[in-house]
Amino acid sequence: MIAKQTPLTKQMLSKLLQINSSKPKQLKKIHALVLTSGLSVKNSLLTQLLENLILIGDMCYACKVFDEMHKPRVFLWNTLFKGYVKSKLPFESVLLYKKMRDLDVRPDEFTYPFVLKAISQLSVWPCGFAFHAHVVKHGFETLGIVATELVMMYMKFGELRSAQFLFESMQGKDLVAWNAFIAVCVQTGNSAVALEYYYKMCADAVQFDSFTVVSMLSACGQLGSLEIGKEIYDRTKKEGIDCNIIVENARLDMYMKCGSTEDARVLFEGMEQRNVVSWSTMIVGYAMNGDSDEALALFNMMQNEGIRPNYVTFLGILSACSHAGLVDEGKRYFNIMVRSNDKNLEPRKEHYACMVDLLGRSGLLEEAYEFIKNMPLEPDAGIWGALLGACVVHRDVKLGQKVADLLVETAPDIGAYQVLLSNIYAAAGKWDCVDRVRSKMRKLGTKKVTAYSSVEFDGKLHYFNRGDKSHPQTKVIYEKLEEILMKIRNMGYVPQTGSVFHDVETEEKESSLSHHSEKLAIAFGLINGRGEDPIRVMKNLRTCEDCHVFAKFVSRLTSRDIIMRDKNRFHHFRNGVCSCREFW
């Protein structure tokens, strides 16, 4: 590294640290030189070494270096906090804060945001509330950077009201604070709240930027608000805000999540710059919208253009194979990932869940079960849930019971899985087992997720629950629904009473089937929408078989396209045919 006779100086060692900043072995050798030269008393060299170690993620060695320091300033404590958060070591970060307090080192305004991030990662509510008290005690709760991170923490805890109260209480909120709050709303599935605060932000004359736009386009994608998303993008262009590739990728994602594959393709073909995110968004979007052929064709184009796929790309490909029932192709793509030397392509739990879904949908339930048992990762609720869903479709009571028992251990708080088991029993006519499952759910306090559907009209989202009569147009909606039902019955529609055993609603009679949220949303769309526009319905749970049949008949009767997004996928209904090809 250097000649033995060369005298070591602080400047020389600093230069060596700079040159070898990303080389772990060299950094350790330089550390030895610092120690043997007697220059370790100069915290500036150890500071530089500490920062380099944190950059390469060697937190274990960074901690040793930190412990060698003589009375490290709060800046160095913060540097270590930053490293723990970056390396996703939240518990160590909290322990470091305790050590800091035990040594009577006073935190500053930069300490608290790092510790709050760590507590958010831990998701330990009592710890978060106690730390909030520390922040208040030391008078930092009004500082923008600290207040913003407190809001983020409460949002990640699911404490929406507390987060809103804190955000509203902040004085002089700047663009960073607004962007952070809107972004975390979207990340935690509160996109309607994000939209509300976007309008408040505009009303307060806060000039938004490209970060705001990305969050809002993502929110509109989650909500299925195509009109609102287009309005926001149009305003962005008028304001002269940079519509970079990140914005355009978010726009692509919005189009796909709203079922507008044509708009997405036009945008994609016209993009001056495309990256792996652009290609992956299109492939995942086509898979989600039931166009598996286009997803696979695009994947081949991507490879021909020399774009290296990532794990998201393969997630889209496996999903495309699953929705189309392409078992052999799915296995082939999965094996490509397994055999790849690229660690980034190593299959994750989401990929295993896709394979289970593929095998399960195709009726290969035992093979799916063996696949889970032999996988190298610990299966989570999502993986077992995919198999349980397949057991419902194929009415395999024996395997369904076995999987449900495993899910009770893995995810006892998720009521949807117990509902699925109840549906398997109900479909098989095992009513005593249905009563037993429901009794167990009541005992555990397990609650079903309330089903709802939404439809966008005139820049506003309209929500409907089953049997909903709260909408201002309730009277005409129900009249329209009865009119449609009468007409499609004459065309051969027969209510699918078996669908009451899916995970949306149970023990409903034929009359109540007609008042499912999807049907109310479709009736609303027929009354208010323009004849040439598709009716876009977003459902928070899996759509039932009867609503699926109903939508096919309505699309044929009215010659209107109906685009329905449920929990699992899109259904594009046109002239009495669905894009899922009955494979769902």
C-alpha cells in the first residue's frame, strides 16, 4: 500500500481512506495503520473511516471503530444512527439511543429523525409513544424535520388520526413536509387521504414538484382514478414541472392500474427514455390486466433490446403465466431465476407465491403443497393463502383444512383466511364445519373486511357497499339495476347462488345477490357515464361468480366495456366475454 520507510501523516491516511472508500479489506488495513501510528487520537480519521464503513454496510466493524473514539461528538452518534437505519438494523439503533442517554450525551435535532425511522421499522407502538414523549420533553417536537418524522411514524403504525393531528399542528409546513406526508399516505394504502391533502396543498398555494406528482399518480393508480390522474399530469405540464422518467413510469403504472392498457402502450412507445422499471411496469400491468400474451411478447422484446430484467420483471412474467394457466412456461421462467448467478434474481417469497398460485389455479394442488414444503424460504401467510384460495376454487376440503390450520398459526389475525375455509365447507355442504369456523372467529374476535366497490365520475370517486342506500342517486340506481336484471334474465342470466360462498359475502339469498357493491357501481356508471367510455369499477376484495356473470351479460346488453379490478386481477368485459377467459 505504501513504502515501509514512508512517514505516516494524517493527510496521507486521509487520502488512503478516500481512495479505498469502497474496499472493506483495505479499510481495515488502513485502520491498523491509524492505530499503530498513534493518530487514532485524531477523531477526524476515525470519522472518515466510520463513514466509509457505513457506506459499504459493515455496521459490525463500524461499531468497533465508534467504540474506540474518545468522547465522540453528537454528529458521530448520528452518523452511526444513520448507518443502522440504512442497513435496516432498527433494534441496534434503539439500543444505541439508550446507550447515548445512559452516557448523558444530549441528542440534537438530527438524532430524533433517525431513531424515529428505526422505531417505525420495528413497528413497536409503545416504544414509539414513549419516544414521542422524549421528543416533547427536549423541546424538539416543533422542528420541521422531527415533526415530519413523527407524522411518518404514526402513519406507519396505522394511527391515521394522530398523524393528521400532528401534521395539521405543524407550523410553516414546507414542500418537504407536504411531500413526505402525501407519500406515506400512499405507501400505507391511504390514497384517498393523499388526494385530499394534495388539494389542501394546492389551496394553500404550496408549489408542488415532481416528487408530489409521482406520489399523486401512484395514489390515482391505487384508487383507479384515471380522470383525476390525467388532470394532475396536465397541470404538471402547464406548471412546467420536470416530467422525468420517474414521473413517466408512475404515469405508466397509473394507466395499467386503471385498466387503460392502450393509453399505457401509447405512452410507453413514445417515451424518449425507458429503463428496466418502464419495461417491468408494462409487463406486470399486462399480466394484471389478463393479457398474458402481450406480457410475454414484451419480455422477449426487452431481452432483444439488451435490457436486463430484474426480480419485478420476473414477478410480472410468473403472474402472466399464472393468470393464463401456462404451467410449463411458468416453471421454465422460475427455473431461470433459480439457476441465475445474479443475486438480485434469486426468487423471493412473492415469486414462490406466484408459483403456488400457478399450480393451484391449474388444479395441481398436491404439487403446490409439496412445492411449499420443499422451498428454501420459510413460507409466509401470502404463500399459504395462495394455496388456500386454490382449495376454494377446486373445493378441496381436506387440503383446505390442513392449510387453514397452518394459517391460524402463521397469521391468526387475518380473518380472510378463516372466511375462505368457511366457504370451502359451505360449498361442500358441511354446515356443521361452517358453524365451527364462524364460532372460532367470534371467539378470537376476527372480523371480515367489508366489501366495497368504487367508480369514478366527473373527477370524484363514488363508493358503494352491499345493499348501500346512502348515495344521493340511490332511487335511480336501484331502478336501473332492476331494469337491467329483468332484461338480462330474458337473455338467459341465472343468479349464481354458489358465489355466496366466496370470500366476499356469505349466507346471502338470491335476492341479496342483486345488491352486491359491484352491481350498484355498474348501475351508477350506466346512469352517469358517457356511452362511449368504459365503466371502471374497483373492488377491494375478490369479485364473486355472480357479479362476474352479471358483468358479462351487461356488457353484451349495453355494448359498453366494463373494466373491473378486484383484489387479484382485472376483468375486461366486452360483448359478453371476459379477458380472464374464465381462468380466475
